[in-house]
Amino acid sequence: MPNRSDPHVITPALLRDWALPVPSGGKENRGTVLVVGGSRFTPGAVLLAGVAALRAGAGVLQLAAPESTAAALSIQVPEALVVGLPETGGGALAGEPGDQLGDLVAEADVVAVGPGLKDIDETRRLLHVVLDAARTRTALVLDAYALGALSHEPDLLVGSGRPVVLTPNVVEAGHLLGREPGDLDADAAELAARYDAVVSLYGHIATPDGRGWREESGDAGLGTSGSGDVRSGLLAGLLSRGAEPAQAACWAAFAHAVSGQRLVPQYGRIGFLARELLDEIPHTLATV
């Protein structure tokens, strides 16, 4: 297996030898993904993450977002159960304990926290609500403001035994590291060891036990608004169908990058939108 100084390059051949689970039977066998996120002004982040999870193979999708956005989300994503939660006066999702969110978390197979969230203090409270309600075996994907919240409590996940994937961008990695990132392979490895979680940092993937991989086909077009939300949801969907965290992170990094490549002939290297990645995901996964 790779080590911190020698990450494997993610190729189709590597992924074919690490095939994704293909659940049989009904939607319950493909798992339930719950996306917790959004604000009054950023409901689209929850939409992008949720649809990406479905495109990656999740069987059931649930969205927990501020109540002012719930009706619009339920129309835009008719495949999902959409639950409106309390929000602050500024439109942020409020981190209030409550039976409704706790019940959703307790029943989910994967919980993605972060897309579209605002207000770091509310996010910290929200993260605690999720962790208190989640089963130990429930997989977690932490993104965006959830990573900022984690940086304030770096021991929150250490020793928990939970399957967790962190998906920082370079700015978020800097908050988690407490310094500017440099060598992203080494930085991903340091974060994985420090936070006791699998880390996917711009295609640089590391596990707490020292394994590492690198996705090298991503291009500038992926640096567009909402692209990170798609990647988080894609990862959650792969976890939901039974992939283990490192496997899901590697497949998600590859599928995210190659889905972008598939859009280049039509839109150019930097002209496609994050939502246009969604329809490419199933074909990309199927043709590895």
C-alpha cells in the first residue's frame, strides 16, 4: 500500500482493481444520505450536494436546510425528503438541538454537513447535534463551514472510530493546519493523522494510517462556484452504496475530475458550471 512519501496516482486501472460495491435490491440497500446545510442565501449548495449523492448511487436522499428555503428545494429536488429547520435572523441554519434533525441523523447511513452553511458558531453547535445523534457506524462527510468548526475543536473526532471524510479546499486546509498549505500530499497526510479522518484535499487523499493517493487529471474548470458541493455529495453517495472512506474519496476525486474533462469539448476548460457536472457523474463512474 502507499505511504506518506509515495502516494499512488489514481488511474482507471487502480479503480478497476478497487471496484465499487453494487448493491442489489431496493433503494434501502443503497443507503440514505442526509445533507445538512444551506442558508437563506445559499440553498443551491444543498441542492448540488444532494443531487450528486443520488447520481453517485445513493438510494434515499434527505435534505435538512433552513425553513425559508425548504419549499423551493422540495420543488427543485422532488426525489428528496426536504425538512426545514430553524434559522437565525441572518438566515443561517441554527444549531439547535431538536428531535426532528436528531431523528433524521439517527436513521441516515451517511450525513454530509457543511454545504452552504454560514456562521461558524451556529455550525459548531450544529456539528455537535449531528455527532450526538449519529450512530457510531454512520459515515460523515465534513465540508466548508463544518471544517472551520472542526478546526476550533481538533480532538472532536479523534478516537471516535467513526468513518469520516474531510473535504477541505486549500483555504480550509489552512484553517485546519493552522498555517499555509504547501506540499499538498504531506498536508493531507498531516491532516488525516491530526484529525483521525480520511482527507481529500484537492485530489490529494490520505488516511490516518499513512496511506495516500493523488488524482492528477483535475483541471482549472473545477475551480468554479459549487464544484466543492458536488464533490462532497458525490463522496456521500459512494459511501452510501457501501464504499469504505478511502475508496469513496479516491473514486469521488477521479469522477469529479473526469466529469469536468467530459464537459470541456462543449464549454471549454473554464466555461462549465458546477450543476453541469451532475449529469456526467453516472457515465464517468460506469465507464472506468
